Amino acid sequence: MDQSLGGSLSADKNHGWRVTFAGMGINLALGILYTWSVISKNVPPEWQWTETDKSLPYMFACLVFSLMMVPAGRMQDKISPRIVATIGGVLIGLGFFIASRTTSPMGYILGFGILAGAGIGFGYASATPPAVKWFGPRKTGLIAGIVVSGFGLASVYTAPLSKWLIATYEISNAIFILGVAFLIVVVILAQLLKTPPAGYVAAGAVPAPSANAAVKKENFTAVEMLRTPQFYLIWFLYACGAGAGLMIISKLAAIASLQAKIEKGAVLVAIMAVGNGAGRIIAGTLSDKIGRKAALFLCFVVQAISIILLSRAREGTMLVSLPVLSVLSALIGANYGANLALFPSLTKDFYGLKNFGVNYGLVFTAWGVGGFMLSFLAGKMYDIHKTFAIAYYGACVLLVLAAITVFALKPPHHKA
């Protein structure tokens, strides 16, 4: 298609901003995942859950979420992001209903971990791809950052909302109310998702070359992507960056009360959420200007320093004050959130838009594995040693290794 015709289509029929903010709204609902640190902290003593038990539903939710991104990404590429996101909303409602009817770890693993985790995966997989397809490459980081910022910002309202609902209606009824509310929100916003029409060329995009042109391959299938070494480097980097952040997010309320001896966990979760959401937009925009690699390196280094400082925040130290913990929470949230903007942008840069849904779904499995492993490590180490120190230092080693590995990352080069 001629570039000018692409620009005309863009001007007359561009639904990009509508789709972008609908995707952001869906993620604002799906971000209820991050309130688990508040929910788990309020598990009644009579349920007799260990700290490891309290980690399991969240761990399974992260893992299932990431695994479902692959089939959900494929489905939204082939069928419709609207249909896939609607399925996600229904699964979340069903999962929360089941969790609200039980008091056992297994019941919460099934409801919150597996069903709601799958629903979050279906919804999340459908939000970013249709949005970035409406815009040219110079806005990839910005648009991805805006869409995924909703997921990070969600805890600003869901953390205090969950705390209030639990205090007012007790935990089981609170879970039920949240499930019904977010089912409705996700299903309604899903109807606004739309991909560009066939032949659409975004402003600033390069039109497709002729069939005989010998140019660098722009669009990789999932199989072709898996044959490139770059995929495995990206996967490793994502697992390190996301896993370290998710470990802190899952235990922040417990860290505040058990390590720092302050009962401000919900406040810190909300502050971390602001950093999480803002970090996605800032990192996405910054990476459009300085490059993905430079942005990733910066985020990994700052995250390692922030977690080391958090590990030193103990009763009787300067780091234990609420203002200092708030700054550290915001920094950790921002650097974690940056991953959620940088890696979809990097996937699109390296492997193209045509199969972006399924390709990013495969990359995103790193988020689930990293979150599962490091969240489990944090809970297990605390049960054994009554400290999160080993988990802190393990995460920092991975972040430093990831920062070094960034320099080995280069775009794939084989030809179409």
C-alpha cells in the first residue's frame, strides 16, 4: 500500500487512542493480581496457612498467567482481541467465585492461581498488540508503556479497596465482590478493542517491500523466533528483571511488618503501584529515544541497588523510616514496571508485528517463571531462616548478571 494512502487511513479510521486507553483500562482491572500481598496478609489465623502457603496462589497465578499468554496471543492474532479479552473477564469472575467459597490453599490455587491467572493472561495478551499496531515505530515504547501502565497502577486503588472490603465484609465476601466487579469491567472494555484493517500503514511506518526485494526479515513466525539465540537471551533478561520485582511485590506488606516492624504495608503497596505504572510509561518513552538496551541496563542496575538498600531496612536504621521505604518501593516498582514496557517493544523491534501476539506470549513465559521461582524462594527462605536476606541477594546477583548480558543482545539478521 502506498504510504500516503496509509496516512489517509490513519487519519480517517485510526482507532489507536481508543484502543490504547481501552487496553489500559483492562489492565487496570487485571492488576488486581498485585493486591495479593494485602490479601495474603489478612488470611485469618484459623486457616492455619504457612508463609509458603500464602505464596502459592500468587505463584500459580503468575505462572498460569504467563503460560496462557501463548495460546491467548495466538488467538488474538488469528481471531479477535475483543473475543479473547472477553473470555479473560469471564475466567477471572469464575476464579474469584471459587476462591471465595473456600479456606484452603488448594482452593485458592485453583480459583485465584489457575482460573483467575488464566483470565488475566487472556486479557493481558489482548491489550497491547492491537494498540501498538495502530502506531508507527517511533511510538512503540510510549504506546506499550501506556497500555501496560494500567496493570501497574491498579494497586493504587485495589490495595486500599481490598483492605476496606476485607475489613467490612470479611475476606471471602471481599473476594467474591472483587470478582464480580472486575468481570463486568473487563468484558465491557473488551468490546472496544480493534485491530487495524488489512493494508493499514501507520504514520511513520515503512511500507512492505516488494516480494523480490532482498531485505532484512521483518516478521518472524513463532517457530522462526525460537530458532534465534536472541530469543533465549531476551527470555533470560526478562526472567531476571521481572522475577526480582515480583518477589518484592508479593511480599512487600510482609516485609514492612516482619522486617521493618511498621504496619504500613498497604501504603507501600500503593506507592509501589504508582512507581510501577509510571515506570512503564517513562521507560517506554525513554527507550524510544536512547534505545532498548541502554534503558534495560539502567533499569537492572538501579533495581539491584534498590533491593540491596531494602535488605538493609531494619528496625533501628535510617532506612526503616516510612519516607525512605516509600522511595525504595517507588523505585523498585518503577524498575520492575519498566520490564513490562521494554520487552514487548524489544519483541516487536526484533520479530515484527504480524505475529506479535504469540511471539510476545512466548517471551512473556519468562515473566511467569521468574515470578514463580523468586516468589517461592522468598517465602521458603523466610519459613526456614526467618529472614528474606537470601532471596534479596539472590535476586541482586541475577540483576547484575542480566545487566552484563544486555551487551550481548543484537537484532536477528537472517534474510527474508
